Amino acid sequence: MKHEIKKIAEVEVVFAPMPEVNSVTIEIFVKAWSNYEIRENNGISHFLEHMFFKGGKKFPTPHSVAQAVDQFGGSFNAYTGDEYAGYFVKCAPDYIHQAIEVLGDMLVHAQFPQDEMEREKGVVIQELKMYEDIPQRLVNNKRKQFFYGDNCYGRSIIGTEENIKKFTREDLFAHKENLYTKDNLVIVVAGKIIDQKALEDQIANEFWPLPEKKKILVTPYSIHTPAKKHDFFNKKTEQNHLIISARGFSLSQPERYAASLLGVILGGNMSSRLFQQIREKKWLCYYISASHSADSFDGLFFIKAGIEKARFEFGLQAIKEEIKKIADGDISQEEFDKAVSYMKGKTQMGIESSDECSDFIGSQYLIENKIETLDQILESYQKVTLSDLKNICHLLNEENLFIYHIE
């Protein structure tokens, strides 16, 4: 996987040529999410993401923005995640200049029309209510606040209905000016690149008006220990939806590779311990999984499941028993080797397309200011030993587990 990093109009731009594919993706990654917010404006980063689609100068209406991409068959979307917001267009190589033009106009020259803003508030409130009706999303949001506390790391990215209703145009322009700056974003162009020099010239022309420096800083992270080991929220769902959390390793810690393998063995695929024992043999659930997630500020193990209400206590105990076996180091060499092979194969398949490659590169460079190549990541998994894995198993001891469920 080749890539080239260039500074264009004081913006970091990464080019990742993939001559074998028939698409190209331009994606803009911005450090803009809830860790730059306070309680009173929680949700503004997500709302701002929605409002960028309401028009700029060249494409002044939502319809003209959408039509500009639809007319060449592009895939066009945005998201606000746990550490950044992203905006992308994926298209055939011949249309990359139109894609850059649309993204540049909507992000640099956003107008945030008052009437569109009021309409979009209703849309985002419906999005919030939709997530409250999806048990897996709801339990994760509730678990987040339970685990991290009432602070920007524990609050929902989408915010509250009260906050959404009171956002103003002035709030949006201020947040954009504060965070959508040359030192706080990365642009990635990945896929079949026909004329890189022409793309560089266009990117310079589109993005030079961005502000130079961000004006607000990320809120420092401090570890929060929940007051309870187990809590719940009553939603009257058909199942009890469960998340068990335990602290793991952040992006800066090399042990995160061993932690990912541990997650695979416990519940990362269909042959994993939890899937086989809890679903296949005991018929306690439809979905169950385990994984390790690494962020810049923290790392966590997650065990997730939806369990029949009448058998919830029995199911929770059965899950704990499987976790205890892992925590005690009951892992064979064969099981470990299969987990390594699984992660190596999954990682390689995860960057086959231009949009997957863009996300792989851009998220790393924005958050870590470095890019690990595919070969380096595969080597990192290959270097992990069974002994390394057993050295971190204690993190899953019962005293380190925090349980949240909705019922």
C-alpha cells in the first residue's frame, strides 16, 4: 500500500494510488466530536455535520448539493464518530474533480440557511428517537455514560433533544470556525488517481480559505470508575441487551494487538468461545460478540449480547464463566494461531476498496499523526505470542468487569 503525504495550502493531504481499482474516494477527516463540547452544546458537532449538506455558494440548496453528486453516480455521505467527523465522495475516476468541488464548497462556504436549520432539527431529533428504539444503540449510549461518567467522553455524540432545538446559526458558524481549520483536518484521496498534479491544484484552490488554527482544545481525559459494578435501564424491550466492559489498551500501546486477538478468541467470530457456547450450545441468544476497541484516549474490551429475559441471569452467569476461563489463561496454541490468521485475513480484506483504504489511512494520520502500512500491521499481529496474550488475560478478571444492560 503506497501513499504520499503533501502539504497543500497548509492542509495535510494524503494520496494513496490504487491503480487496480475502478473508483476513487476523496474523504475529509476532522477532529470534531463531543470531546470538544460542553454539556450546554453537546451534539453540535453532529448537527453541524448534517448542516454542511444544506448548501454553499456554488451549490446553494440541499437539492443542488445532492444532484451534483447523483449526476455522476457517486456515493456521498458523512458521519460523526468517536474521535472525528468524516465527509466523503466515492466515484468513478473521471469524476473526482466534481467530487472535490462539491466537498470544498459545502465545507468551506457553508451558508447554514435558517429555514433549513429549523427543518433539520426535526430530522436529527427523529434520528435520536430512532436510536432510542434500537436496543443495541441505546444500551451502548447508556453504557457509555455509565462507564465514563457525565462528561464529554460519556455523553452521546448526537446530543439531547433540548440542545438540538436551541442551536443557532451563530453557534454553527462559531463551531465551524473553531474546528474546521487547516491544522485540524486531513484530506485523503485514495483509488485510481489519473492526474495527481491537477488534483493538488484543485485542492489548493478549494481549501485555501479555511482558517489556519483551531481555537478550542480537546478536553483532557481522566479515568472514571463507575460507582456500581452493574446497572440497568428499563426500556421494556423484548430481550435484555447487555454490554460488559473492561479496560484495555489505547492506540499508543503495542499490547492492543494482543488485546484484539484476545477479543477474537472470546467472541470475535462464529468459531469463538462465546458464539459456540452461549448461542450454539445453550441457545441463549441470537447475537453475541466480543472485541477490543482502541482509541487515542483509552482502550476497552466489549462483550455484547441480547438474551432472553426469562433466562437473563442464567445467561449472564454462563457468559461470565466463559470470560473467567479466558481470564485464567485457558487458551491453547491452536486457538491462538487461528486468531492470528483470522485477524491477518480480516485486516487485508478490510482495505480492498478505495473508501476502505481512505478510512484506513485517514483515521490513522488524523488521530496518530502516522500511518502504519498494511505490512506493518500484519507484522505486529505476527509478533504477538501466546505468552503475550496470557500476560494480559487478567484484565478480564471479574473485578475488572463493568456490566450495563437494558430490559
